[in-house]
Amino acid sequence: MAPVRGEDRQQLACLLPAAVLLPVALVFEGFGLTGSWALAAAAIPLGMAVAVLRYRLYDLDRVINRTVVWLLMTLLLIGGFVAIVAILRDLVMRGSTSNASLVATGMIAVAFEPVRRRVQRLVDHLLYGQRDDPYKVIVNLGDLHGKTTDPDAMLPLLTSAIAGSLRVPYVAVRVSTPDGLRLVAEHGRTGTQLEEFTMVARGETLGELLVATRGIGDRFSQRERRLLADVAQYFAAVTEATRLIRDLQESRERLINAREEERKRLRRDLHDGVGPALTGIGMQVRAARKAAAEPERVGRILEDMTADLQVCRSEVRQLLDHLHRPPELDRGLEAALRVQCQRFHSPSLTVDLHVAAHLDGLPAAIEVAAYRIVSEALTNVAKHSRAESCRIIVDADRALSIQVVDDGIGIVSRENGNVGVGLESMRERAAELGGECLVTPGDPRGTAVRVQLPIPLGRHVRKAGDSPL
């Protein structure tokens, strides 16, 4: 015998209390407790009613649907016929029952089908919800969406609303993630067949809506499938909106963290660079004052002060360069990159720049991020890689693509496993614009930095041939 599973177990579980109460009632009856059998007798039909109505035992919900419809129609026919005959006989036919019966029969024959459809819709609404009124289903979802302020609670509330509106036992939403589909919301319990409806927004598959059929072996009608497909698209829009809200919140947090980190960096640079230099200059001024009678010594002190002031000026200029848009970008990203590459070009390091597309018309944020990332990558090459050559390739289509590849000693990780501040800064700049920055070992040696910065829709770039530095 096959084991009982799923909804069959739930159906039979409804009858278990009645099965337990029946022998208990017989025992109590044997001890003279009269009336105990009535408790067991009532438990059996109650258990069967729960099994039929909630778990659709033997698919009797269809039988109940038709039985209720015809029972109501029978009552309406009998009541309507008697009422019409009485009214016609007393008010119109002057006591002629036979003529009144004929007219009443004709009126009932004409009104029978419209009344039956209305009764059927009423019973269907009680058993199947609002499946025959898709507009109302969508409107109810929109009202619920408008009243919900917590984006994380939106999908669970909508799944509950769909289960209640369509009288289905189970509704769930699975969202696409880099690791596969992940269940984010569900309502009810499943024991019947699940049907899947794809959630698509702006041409991207965001996940799927899972809906269980009402009974074992049931299938959704074509009209219900169209309704659930529309609901899946609504869920896709909600999922995308929820994702955008979450991304916006994370972007705000990143901006706040970046601002605080920038403040820390400025404080550290001023404290460690400009601060000691100014302190040293102050000491030199006091020394020069004491040595006023020694012109040669004062001259040497002034020369040292001049050198220190040059250092301070250089450090302050570097700090200012990080606080505003680099002036080199006024002539365009390509020209700015060429100027930056020329700064690092030396007899010991050859820097080649190849641009495969015209970079005019890019958003300012992308230009600044690309310039800063390339500058940081070149700084790392010059300071740490011991490379003899560095090749930079820039291309643009739907995204601005940057590759910085050197032939140095490769990536050297720190003892604590953390990445350097420069590498982390490049990744954060790319992430702020929805892109990515990957730092990997080069082939056959060296380091490769690959950056992708998405270009907003409507921004087009023109292809161009490679242009060496």
C-alpha cells in the first residue's frame, strides 16, 4: 500500500479526533454517562466538513458548488413561482389561477438563466474568491501596496492577499539571486500541484510566482492563468521597486561611510603631513630669530623653510585635488588619462594607453570615477609592482570598460589578509555607480585591474580605432 502523503494526510487528520472520540464515548456510555455518544456523533460530520471545505476531501467542493447552486435555484423557483402566481391572480387575472400559472411559468423561463448566472457567480465567489474579477484583484493589490510603508513586508502581504482573493491554499515568491532562486515570501501550506508564473520587469527575469491549485488534480483555467500571469508582472514591479529602495538605502549608507572615511583621511593627512611640517617651520623661525647675528646660518634655515613650505604646498594641493573635479577633465576623459599616463611614463616604466571608443558625452560622475581609478592603479604600479611596462585599454559600449595590466611582481597580500586602502577605494568608486572593479593576477605575471562602469540609457559612444600614447 502506498504511503499517505501531503494533503491526503491533512484530510485524514481532520477525521482523527472523531475516530478517537468514538471509542471514548462508548466507554463513557458503558459507565452510565448518557449523552456521551452525541459528542462522538457530532465530531464525525464536523471533521468531514473541515476536510471537505479546507482540504477538499475527494474534491467534493465541486459537488458542493453545484449542490448549493441548484438548491438556491430550487428555492428561488418555488418562491418566485408562488409569489408571481399570487400577485397575478389577485391583481391582474381576477382569480384565474391557471392563467396566472401560465404567465408565471413564462416569466420564470425567461429569467431563469440570468438568475442562475448570478447565483453561480455568488457561489463561485464564496468558494474561489475573485478569480472572475481580475480588475478588482489588481485594484486590491494596488491599494494594499499604497498602504504599506515597509518595503520588506510588501511581498509577504501581497502573497497573503492573493491567497485570500483567489481562495488558493498556497502562494509563494522566489526571487533570482546570484546563487539561484531564493524564497522571500510565502503564505499557506502546499499539498497540491504548484504552477509557476515568471516575473519579468524591463526584459529581466526577476523570479517566479508559485501558486498551488485548489485541489488534487485540479488545473487553473485559461482565464485564471491570464490573471495570475498579470499578477506575476505586478509582483515583478513590486520586487524591482523593493530592490531599488534597498539599493538606495545601501547607497546612502555607503555615501555616509565614504564621507566619514574621507574626513578621517583628511584629518590623518593633515595631522601626519602638513601638521608636522608647520611645526618644524615654526621651530625654524624661532631658530632664525635667535641666530639673527649669523647671516649664513639664517640663510640655511630659510632654505630649509622654503623646502618645507614646498612640501606643504604639494601636500595641500594633493588634498585639494581629491576634493574637486580634476581640471584635466575639462578637456575630456581621454585627454585627462593621457596627461596622467604621461606623468607616470619614465625610463623605468613604459605606460601605453589605448582608447577604442570616443569618450565624449559621458556623465561627469563616470568620468571622475574612471580618472580616479586609473590614477590609483598607476600609483600602485609605480610604487609597488616593480613593473617595466603598463598597458591601459579603455572601451565603451553599454558600459565603460577599463583594463590596467602590468608586468610586475603581482599582487602581494598583507599579513592580515586585508586589501590596501587604494584597492578598496577603487572598488568603492565602482560600486557607487553600480559597477565593479576586479583585481586579479596577470597572465603570465603582474597584476590586472578590470573595471566596468555602466553607462545610463540614452548615452551613446562612437567607436574609434586604437590610439597609442
